Amino acid sequence: MPQRRSHVSSSAAQSELAEALAALRVEIEAPVEFPPEAIAEAQSASAPAPELDLRDVPFVTLDPLGSRDLDQAFHLERAGAGYQVRYAIADVPGFVDPGSAVDAQARLRGQTLYLADGNIPLHPRVLSEDRASLLPDAERPALVWTFRLDAEGSRTDFRLERALVRSRSQLEYVAAQASVDRGADEHLALLREIGELRRAQEAERGGASLNLPDEEVVLRDDGRYDIERRHPLPIEDWNAQLSLMTGMAAAELMIDAKVGVLRTMPQPDESAFDRFRQQTRALGRPWTTGRYGDYLRRLDKSDPLTLPVLEAAASLFRGAGYVTFDGRLPDGDLTQAAIGAPYAHATAPLRRLVDRWSLAICLAESLGETAPEWARASLAELPALMQESAQRASRLDAETINRVEAALLQPLVGHTIEATVIELRGDDRAAVQIAEPAVTSTAPVSGGVAPGATVRLRVTAVDVSKGTVELEATA
């Protein structure tokens, strides 16, 4: 399920909120430090030397500012009436030996955990942020997908192979978007062109994207907390389309091989759709016709009610999981509902455990070889490992948001504020959206109040360390 992610700015680094978030690292009981043997392995790890040399291809990476764990690099060019897309992925299967200390730690962690004040990595940083990362001007072994697309952006052919690559530049989203807007970068202009074509392909498949905004907490000069919300830029979606295309190709390879691991999500049932329709009507932005993916794509990001609509839509994206198979395909529909096609995680092996299995199996299938025995032997363990790490990440995200929102409301204890009812929860309580500061919370409401109504609430108590807020209804 998509998650809101909060970040603490440097101005809040010594605040009460920062202390509460630091304490959260201990409370979630996630492994933080790596044992010495894992560090030693990571420091000396090396991947097989590829025969294919693609160092002359000017790959670039595109990530949030300051990122060091660079999983993907791309190169785009026209090919006749269509396009060629090269998508290089960090060769984590080559760097991590099955049964090693690094492997054991990765299985224990499942994924990189992102906190408001940093992260807890899946692999030792010397590996994930250095030796295996596709950093600029560094020669790296990579698993390179090569796609041919027609003029409409439909995939016509693809292959996967090991190659030596060298990224030319580490781009970040804000500057890259500005470059596209100025028309200053031909390669990024091609990313927009291909990205928009792939978005159209997504719409045709019935796919749906839920792009909740990032949040940054700041401590103002007057000592009050505030929150700055940033909606994903168009270039982030264009970049994501390359990853989605790769995940669908990976699923296709593993389905053909009858061995692998797919990311699954069921289609929402009619009761979930009915509930979401009621919420959109209550918020004054009714979804009346068409597919929910098309409705979400049409939302105006500048509209203040878009956020509560997106948060309500998150209920449609529940139930995601993994299914593994070896020798026989799973029963039932293999389509990932939000994508509109079978899909596999195969583009973030530095940050997510399951991708290492997908890539190893896909490479073998692409080369006409049998899937590695280590991958097949441990396939059945993956869903539980990923579920456990997802639950830890979800708890961390929820607890972080609670503390952030408590900090935002702390200066308002004793004051009365207005909020919009998003959803009734029973027992005369409701989920409410407070406009200023931008906080979602639960509050008591009087009988007869409907979603979409404005209510007045008094902030009676706040505990930043626990992330709790107490509100009471006022006349």
C-alpha cells in the first residue's frame, strides 16, 4: 500500500521531534548495525566480470537529491520510428553470495527502512552506497535490460544481460524537471516522450497510480513546527514508467520459465469502490464514471482536496503481496490490479530483498539457462520475509506520521480549529483533515455529521514523544 513519507529538515535536527523520531528507531526493533563479518564481506565483495562492455553508453541516474544507493541508470535513444531503452540495474546478485553474512542480514531486514531522519539500509553502506551503487564516473557491473518500443511506446522486444557500465551523471528530480521545462536536455526530453507514451499504455491496461505527496517537517524561526508538502514531479512519473515496464518484462520471463516470484494485488471489490465513491462525493470531487485509475490521473494537484481524495483512494490499493512458483504457475489471475498486468519487483535490489531473486531468475531465463539453485531453494521463504519487513515499514511510517502531526499541533493546545470530515469511524468518531496545519487525525464528532462536513475541534493535549493527539468537539 502506498505510504506517506516524512522527512525532517536540518532546521529541526535538534528539536523535540527529532528526539522522538530517534527513539522510534529503538521502538520498532529493526536491526540497525551490521555484524563485523557482514561489513568485512561487503568491503571485499566483487561481482563477476561481464563480457559485454557498455561503458561507452552514456547512462545517467535520476533519484532524489543526495541519494547514494543508486539502483538504476538509463539511456534512451530513437530507433527508427520507435525507441530503444537501456535500463541498467545494480548487479546485487553478483555481489551477494548466497549463504553469506550479507545475505543473512538482507533476509533479516527485507528492505531499506526510511525514517524521517535517515534510513536503515538493507545492505552495508559500503556495498549499497558505494561498491554496487551506480554512482557517476564509476565502472560498475550491471544487469542491463534493453527494450525496443514502437512509435506508440508498446514494447516489441527485450533482453537482459550482464554488462560493464559507467554512469555519466547523477541527476536529481527538481533540477532535472527544471531542465526539461527549459528544453535544455534532449535526453530528458526523450524521457518525457517515452514516459507519456507509457502512461497512455498504463491507461489502456486499466492501470492506476497513487502518488501521495512527500512531507518535510521544518522548525520555523518562531519555534513552531510546520510541514511542507511536495507532490511528485512529472519527471518522477516518467522515470517510474521505465521501472514498471521492466517489472512487467521480468514477470513475463518468470512466467515463461514457470519459476519466480510475482508482486500481486487483487482488484478492489465493489464495496471498496462504493465506499470510495461516497468519500469522493463527500469531499466534493465525485468519481461518477470511468475507471478509478483515470479518475486519479485527472485530479488537480493544486486542489487542496486532492490530498484527502488520494488518502481515501489508498484503501483501493490494499492487499498487495507476493506469490512464488516453481514448475507450475499459481492458480488464478496473475495480474497486479494497479498495474493492469503481471508484475515483479526487479529494479531496486540495493533496497529490496526480493529483487535479487527476480533478477537472478530472469537473467538465467534470458540466457537460456536454468534458474540458480539457491534462488529456487529459497523462493518459498520470500513472501513471509517481505511481509514481515513490509509490516515493520508500515508501522514505522505510521508512527513517524503520528509524531510529526503531534508536533505540528503542539502549539495549538487549547485552541479551536476547523477540520473536514473524511470518513466516519463509528462510536461518534471520524477521520478528519485539518487544513492548517495539514494534519489528518481522528476526532469525536456529533451525531448526524456526514463526510465532507466542516467541524470545529479543540486541541486538548499533545504528546510528541508518543505521537498522540487529543481533540474534542466544540459547539
